[in-house]
Amino acid sequence: MKKIGIIGAGISGLFVANLFKENPNYQVTIFEKKHSIELEEGYGIQLSTNSIKLLNKIGFNEIEKRKKFNPEKIDFYDIKNQKKISDLNISEYNSEDCKYTTMKRSILVEFLKNRLDDQAIKYEHSIEKIEKKNDQINLTFNNNQNFICDHLIISDGIFSKGKSLISNNQIQPTYNNCIAIRGKIPSVNLSNLNEMNISLFVGPDFHYVIYPIDNSAGEFNFIGVLKHQLTANELKNYSLFEEKAFIEGIKNKSQNKISSSILSNINNIKCFPVFVSKDFHKSVENIHLVGDAFFAFPPSFAQGASQSIEGASELFESIIRSKTDYYINRVSRVKMINNRSKLNQFAFHASNPIIVFFRNMGLKILTKNKKFLENYLGKIYNN
Ligand SMILES: Cc1cc2nc3c(=O)[nH]c(=O)nc-3n(C[C@H](O)[C@H](O)[C@H](O)COP(=O)(O)OP(=O)(O)OC[C@H]3O[C@@H](n4cnc5c(N)ncnc54)[C@H](O)[C@@H]3O)c2cc1C
């Protein structure tokens, strides 16, 4: 029996562990640096059909319907005049049991975690050393414990320590000049929005998205991405983003970009800087990266979690079939999605009136153009 060591119990690590769990030739152990899995109550996640199809293979469709939501469309609004620009029918890519889904992130993580044996996750294990010895890999953790495995899967997120260790700190994420603002908003404060859809507001140097997270329609997820420069010192001081004064400053900066009925009613606001990847680290034989550790995108295509799931599935197939094409295939897919994410962010944040004019005209035309949509979204959602 081959031993699989996984570093990090996020969506990618948990999903790949779930896939190996079904295969008697492998034994998986996940090492997580925290003392438990964070189940941040409430915040939402969007999952497109490409990842729902893979999640269904491990029983995702059995999660109670009331805990998920299937939006029909994305409604685009212009922040400047609050008017609707156009809508895009995302349910076009749905099939009977595979639908674009929005939900609480905690429900997905809990589902992935609960399917694993309790002993499969070792908490309070932060990776410190990775040594390759012939065909095996020796892992050393902060508590001086060791583990020897045949395959190592590094899934410890955007600031991957595992990646730093194997690349000698050569590949670091960069600040995307944006602050993410996250919160929840009661539906009573959402006048004039279609609550069956995802509402996406685009405007100068800012975009925000509001969507339902379950079928009760009581509370909606708010996620905003605001252009914001930070100094090197501010970036190093992570506690800054939790300070009340910083959050108030960001709210003030957003004041003329979000309607006051929404801004003043967002609960549990959290702010954090958005980091993205600029480069890849090539996998070597039996050491692999997946999820944000492999590559993190700007959050303007809502593909981070879906790609974590897709990548995990590709990696699983490649290991069980003793193939070596995981890295090359993943890089080409990631490049395609990263280009679309960057283009979306550019269009969503446009401030020049001429570009805004063409952006709005483009949105009206392209959201109804089947050929364009098939190429831009279909290639991703129908994977
Ligand atoms: C603002 C914003 C909004 C987003 N919205 C969406 C969305 O709507 N839809 C979507 O698909 N994606 C979204 N994403 C992206 C998505 O959340 C991520 O791409 C995804 O969660 C990555 O999962 P992961 O498992 O690779 O990493 P993570 O979720 O970061 O998990 C990494 C795990 O590794 C552990 N770890 C870290 N260091 C160590 C160590 N040294 N040793 C051991 N364990 C360690 C961590 O504690 C953590 O549990 C969003 C991202 C942002 C920034």
C-alpha cells in the first residue's frame, strides 16, 4: 500500500484525500497546522458545474437541498448609476444533477471533512522540512514528528510553506493591489435585486458580488474587491486588516461606490489583502502542488475553489495511472483561467468613461452571444 502525505486541510487537500480514500491501494494522511478545521460560519462560495460534477462523484448531490442554492443568472449592474447593464444565463451550463451552486463555504468543508476517518487528519502539524530519499519523501513537522510517504501533495494555500521549502523561497505570491471585503447581508436590505440571481456590480476600481447562500433566502453573501495600494510595511502587518480603524477606512473609501442601504447593513465585515501567483513551480516526480499552492487567481472569475477541486481530481488520476502529465495539463488550464480572471478584473474595475462605454456595450452583446459564451465560459464550466 502506497502512502500519500497531504500538507494542508483546505478544499484541495480534503478533496484529494476523499478521492484516495476510495482506493484500497493508497493510505492518506493530511497534516494541518491549525488545531482544527476552520468552519467560518456564513461566508459563501460559488461552485461552477466543472467542480460540481467532480464533487457529485463523492456524494455532494446528497447534501440537503436547503443548504445549497442554484442561481439562474448573473445580473450585471453599473455602480455609477445603479442600473442593470445586462444578465448572463449561467443555468445554460446546468444539467439535471449538476448545477451552478452557491452555498456556505463551511457546509462544503464540513462535507469533505466528515467523509474522512478521524485519524486521517493530524492537527497541529506545520511542515518544517521536506527531504527526498530515493523514491520516498521524509517530512518533518514543527513538533519534531516525522512521516515517510511515497507521494507528497502540497495543498497549504497561497502562502505555501511546502512550496517555499521545495523551491528555496524562489516563488512568492504578490499583492494584487486589491482589498477583499467580505460579509453577510440580510435579504430585507436588498431592494430591487433579483434574489434568485447573482448580482455583480462593476465600477471604477471596485466590483462587488451579492448572492444567496442557501434556499432560505434570509441572508446573502457580500464580497467586494476594492483597488487599494498598501505599503510594504502595511502588507507585513497582518493584524492591520483586523483593526477597526482599517476596516472603517475601507468602508469610507467604498462609501460612494455601494448604496448606503447595503453598506450600512453588511454584517461581520472582514477585510483582507488579495494575493495572486505570478509563476509556477514545476513538480518533481512524486512531489506535487495543488489548489492555491499550485496557483492562486485574482478572485474575479470565482474559480479558485473549483480549480482546487479540478486540480485535485487531475492529480489523483495521474498518480493512480502512474502518468506524468499532471503539471503540463494543469499549467495550460490555469493560464487560460488566469487570463480570463485578469480580463474580468480589468473590465469590472474600468474607470475611463470611454472604456466604461465599450465595457457596458460589450457586456450587453457578449452575454447574449452563444458562440462567445461557449468559448469564454463553456470551455471552463463544461470541462
Ligand atoms: C476574496 C476571495 C473570494 C473568493 N471567492 C471564491 C468563490 O466564490 N469561488 C471559488 O471557487 N473560489 C473563491 N476564492 C478562492 C478559493 O477560496 C481558494 O482558491 C481555495 O479556497 C483554495 O483552497 P486550498 O485548499 O488550495 O487552500 P486553503 O483553503 O488556503 O487551505 C490551505 C490549508 O493549509 C493549511 N496550512 C497552511 N500552511 C500550512 C503548513 N505550513 N503546514 C500544514 N498546513 C498548513 C491551512 O491552515 C489551510 O487549512 C476566493 C478567494 C478570495 C481571496
